[in-house]
Amino acid sequence: MHEVLAISQIVMWIVVVILAVTVLALARQIGVLHERIAPMGALTLDKGPKVGDVAPIFSLRALNESAVTIGGPNASGHSTMLMFVSPTCPVCKKLLPIVRSIAASETRWLRLVFTSDGDEPAQQAFVRRHRLESFPMVLSSELGMTYRVSKLPYAVLIDEEGRVRAKGLVNTREHLESIILAKQMGLASVQDYVRSRHEPAAAPNGVRDGNYDG
């Protein structure tokens, strides 16, 4: 009886050791995958003003009757994030708490402006329902057509000098943060950052492909 019990204990410990080794191996593989998979930034649609272009200037009035200027140099040194949303967009509604959170943490340099079009009473109800009263909401179909926005939610980041710094379709927090990161790093997108990390360093002092100029 004691021999059977001892053998079962030994077998159990062997199984435990095998499981532990398997878990460690899987954890290592997950780490390798995280290193290999590039971060997915906002999907940039190559339409409308391009990144680096001067943003068109719009003088609009928000639903709260405040005057809102989009584009042109910002006197307070703030960048402007345009968030194209709609009351009928399910993804927009899910993303709004994340947008509010990011805007609240970046108030030092970022101004958030929501934009939509359509029925004003419906838009007013949308603002109240999702607690957007702290941010200007402008209704302008021309703004959407200028930036060629065909899918929502869509974000455009205009820097303090009035240039388009980043833009794209944003469905997740990761997409939104990629817009912020692109501005802070001076890149058009996170994908540009990933590409820059994998490009070979430029040869110093005019050295190209092993040859000296002159």
C-alpha cells in the first residue's frame, strides 16, 4: 500500500514539473511574440489634407454657442484633436469615455473638439447622454468633407502651428494613443516609428554603401 502511495506521489510530482516547464516555455513564446508584433496605430486613410500639410481654417460655432477656430496657429500653444463622431455610431459611444480620459490627462497641451453633422436636437441629446458638455461640439458637414471622413470614429490632430500632425480611424484606446504618440515623437504614425527602428542607421560623414564621396 505504501509503495503504491509513494509511486503515485512520484508520478504526481513528475506531472507538476512537466506542467511548470510547459508554462515557462509558453510564457517565453508569448514574450517573443510581443517583441515581434508591431503596435497597431490608427489606420490612416490617404485622403484629405495629408500629414504635414497646413490644416484648413474653419471658424465655427459650437452647440454651447462658443466660437471655435480649427486650424491656424494656436495662441495658447495647444494642439487640437478633432474627433469625428455620430450619435448613431456604436463604436463612438464605447470610445467616448476613453477619449475623455485621454483629453483630461493631456490638458497641458491638447484641446479636444468633437465634430458631427445632422439633427441638432439629436446632437444635443448625444452630448448630454455622454457627458461631453466640457468640450466643444461643432456641427459641420464641410469639415467632414474637407478631411474626407468616410468612417467613424475618426481623429485628426492639428499641432499648435496649424499643421496636420496625425490622423486616422480610431476604434480602440491603442489607436487614440498612437495619434498622441505620433505627435509627441514628430512622426506621422506609430507605424513610421516601427519602420524607423528597423531601418539601417545612416552612414556618417558621407559614407554610403562602403564608398567615400569624393
